[in-house]
Amino acid sequence: MHLAELLADAMRRHHLSAEALAYATGIRTPRIRAFIEDGTEGPVRPTPKEVTELATALALPLHEVLQVSQEPCTTAGR
């Protein structure tokens, strides 16, 4: 699983929009949308601090989120 999928799944489970997650973390909404759409492969990449804030807000294991945020994403099948 890649960062984009992990974030999207967790947001669905918690019934959170990008705006609500931005409010909870202090990360700007356009950045969160970019992470959801592109994960770590887009022009906007999350910082380690942002990854930590997202993991905390979404009640995800930090080690798992850090791991997927550092893995290269293949776009095959997209």
C-alpha cells in the first residue's frame, strides 16, 4: 500500500474530508489533497513532520506511515 491509498482509506474510515484533516493537523488543505492524489510521487512531497501529524490525526501506526512515505511508488495499473 502506498501513502495515497493509506491516507484515503484512513480518511474514509474516520469520515474526514481534506478540510477536516487540515484543520486537525494544521497542514494546508491543498497539500493534503496532493498527498491523497499523488502520495510521494507528485511534485508536493510530505515532510517527516507532516507524515507524523497525519499518522497521529488518523490514528495510524507511525512506523507504517513512515515506511510507506519513504517507499517509491510505481504507477503501473493506475
